[in-house]
Amino acid sequence: MLKSISFWSFPDGLCIEERMKMAKRYGYDAIELTVEAEGEITPESTPEEMSTFVEMAHEIGLELPTVATGLGWEFPAIGPDPEVTAKGREIIRTSLRLAAALGAETFLVVPGTVTADYPYDRAYNDCLEVMSALARDAQDAGVYIGLEYVWNKFLLSPLEFARIIDEIGEDYVGAYFDVGNVIPNGYPEQWIRILGDRIKAIHFKDFRESIGTGTFDGFVDLLEGDVPWAAVMDAIDEIGYDGPVTAEMMPPYPHHPERLIEATSKSMDAILGRS
């Protein structure tokens, strides 16, 4: 498996090259770049511009297997406002092309959020329709859409998550599974076994339930929470997953933030059996 680190885990103000060099210095195999509203990679970027980062990663000695974005929170692909969702879907299409130019295999997508004004059944049906349509763009790009559960009150169980992927029925739509996100309402090793080969990429995070379910303060450093890492790795081995595992640690430490990158690398080595 590729040991990767999220762009969002690094200190603010660092450019992509600086983040890449820090990742390499602390023993990562890869980095997960992101599409941002502002910065070096945005929806206005072109696939041709991505060659700079491909060459940069090659020279530094890193791979670029996955790409993420936080823009889906402001512009979800499904939701009650058609103007917002139209922009959200276009961001996904653009990001798929950028991910392809970076040589990535999977692009992370949080489809939308169930709310009082946007009921669950409508969200489910919209997700089926929209992701089936976007699958054609994913196939054209050669990049998987990796759907992720991120406390959005949607796809709350592994059975339902597996079901919607099967009902979408497209090769280029799968799961981007985050082991820490499911701790408040499930067991990550069960999710992994149920999702099986639908999983295209994995995020590593840890969560301590005693801090309080529903609060981001519960996310703690790897090995300091309630994720049963031995059981998680057994499940990953059982399904034969051998792709990237990306630590998504955020926000960075307020003091000496580089220590987060170093500490996370060492914890990942322990989890992956590299130390």
C-alpha cells in the first residue's frame, strides 16, 4: 500500500512543492492534492498546467494517486438548489480532468447533505441519477469517483453504501472509505468487509468517542483514538486492498505544525507494519 498524506494536513501558507518536500522528508510515498477555491489548483486550472506538479512529484519521489476537494460542501452535486448543484457537478467534471492529468486514480466526492429541507429519499434518488451521469465523465477521464461518508446524514450504514454503489452500477463509481468518520455510528472493519472491492481509496483518521460524538474535537492523532487498527488492517488484507492509504489529519497543530506530519508518518508505519 502507498502511504500518503493529505494536502490539508500541512501548515497553512506552504506551496505544493514545499508540502511535497516535507512529505518526502518524513517518509511518505504519496500526497493527496486538492482542488481549492483559490491557490495553485482551482476549478479554473487546466489539465495542461498539471504537468508542473507531475514533474515536481517525480523529481521529489512521490506519487499522486488521489485528489480531493472541499468545494463540495459549498457546491454539492445533489441538493435542493439547482443552480448550486449544477455548479457542484461542473466542479466534479473539471476536477476529474485535473485528477487525470495528475495521474490520479480516484477523486473524492461527498455528494451532498440530508437536511430538514432536503429529505433522505430525495437525496438517495438524486444521488443515483447524478452519479450515474457523472460516471461517464469519470470513465472518460479514467478516474474513479470515490463517494465518501463525512457526517452528512446520508448513507449511514455500510449496507446502504454498498447498495447505492451497486444500484448506480458503473465501474467508475466506488467508495472512498474513511476509517475515522464511521466510529461514532459504526465499526470500520465491518464497513471494509461489506464494501469490499467497491473501495477505491482509504483515508486514515482516528476518533475518540469519549470527547463527544458529533464534534470534530473528537478527531485525534492516529493511535490515540478508538479505531481498532489491528481489526481494520485485518479487514483491509481480507478484501485484498492494496491501494493508497491517506492520512487526513486536520487542522494542523497550532504550534510546530511540522510535528504532525512526522508523528503521523511514524504512526502509519506502525499501523502498516513498517516498523
